Amino acid sequence: MDIITAVLTRRSASALGAPAPGDEEFRYLLKGAATAPDHGRLRPWRWILVRGDGLTAVADCLADEDPAADREQLVSSVVRAPLKAMLVFTPHVGHRIPEWEQLAAASTMTYSLMLLLHGRGYSSKWRTGRLCTSEALRVRLGLAEQERLLGALDIGTPDPSAVPSARRAPMDVSDRVAVFG
Ligand SMILES: Cc1cc2nc3c(=O)[nH]c(=O)nc-3n(C[C@H](O)[C@H](O)[C@H](O)COP(=O)(O)O)c2cc1C
């Protein structure tokens, strides 16, 4: 698949089944994704891979924190893909490269990873919400004080019957470009 085809055909998918990349394949793809622009080459991020019982543990963690929430719904919202790759932002605090640039590097790497996953027939969806705000989850995953959860990539193989409905035409963004001078 050439690059423009990969960019134009990648879509976030909610219905994700097995297989998902194994740990070694994830590391292989990440090596590629980590070539994304990164001012200062700080690699201000890390991933925590969660599967199987780990997914249930994440869901339990969120549910325990919010007893008013519908536990069943919460569990199914977490355990809906075979792999949840939790994205941890690990900023170099006080560094000459400002934090917003480090955040941009983490985001750029993540999109590269999504494209590489797509190129190998997988799909992914970036999920945020409670995953980013739960203190219980931070503790359970062992985050350091300066680290921050940027959510997770749900990763798996897209349900072929669900792909057409998720496909959208690229937006017209010609008005987002100005020519100066
Ligand atoms: C930083 C970020 C956070 C996101 N969080 C969520 C989320 O919590 N739930 C969700 O359904 N989609 C989430 N998305 C996915 C977007 O909704 C999705 O990318 C968008 O609808 C465009 O769809 P596409 O990726 O198929 O082009 C997030 C995307 C980004 C970049």
C-alpha cells in the first residue's frame, strides 16, 4: 500500500476483533512509528499493552471508582478490542523543548502507529474520556507523578461488514490554507 492510499483509507473502527498484533509485532511497528518528528529526540511517551484479564482489571478499576456507572456497559466499553495500548505521556519537565512540543511528538508518533497498523490490515481507535481522568487507573498502571495518560488505542482486526459505514470522504480543507506574500 502506498502512503497516500494508506492515509486516505485509514479509518477508526469501533468493531475490532482478533487478531491484534502480538507484543513483538507491536514493538516492531512502534520502531517505525518512533521515526515521527520529535524535537530533541526525547521520546516523551511509553505504551502499556493490556489484553485479556488486564482489560477486565482496567474496567474494574474504572467501575470501582464510579459506583453510579452502569458496570456492564463500562466493562463492555473497555473490553471491546483484543488489545488496548495505553498511551502514557512522559514529559521531560523543565526541558528546553517545551511541553507542548513534546505532546505534539507523542501525537505524531501515535498517528504514525495508526497508519502502520492499518498498512498491516489492523485497525485502531484512539479512546480518551475516563481513561485520561481516572486516578485509580493511574495508580493501578503505576504512573509516575509527572506522567499523564493520553488514553488508549483500541487495536484489532476490523469487522469487514462494519468498514463501509465507517468510511468517510476526505473533507474539503482548501479554506484552511492561506498564501502569504
Ligand atoms: C486525541 C483523540 C482522542 C479521541 N478520543 C476518542 C474517544 O474518546 N472516543 C471515540 O469514539 N473516538 C475518539 N477519537 C477518535 C475520533 O473520534 C476519530 O478519529 C474521528 O471521529 C475521525 O474518525 P477517523 O479516525 O475514522 O477519521 C479520538 C481521536 C483523537 C485524535
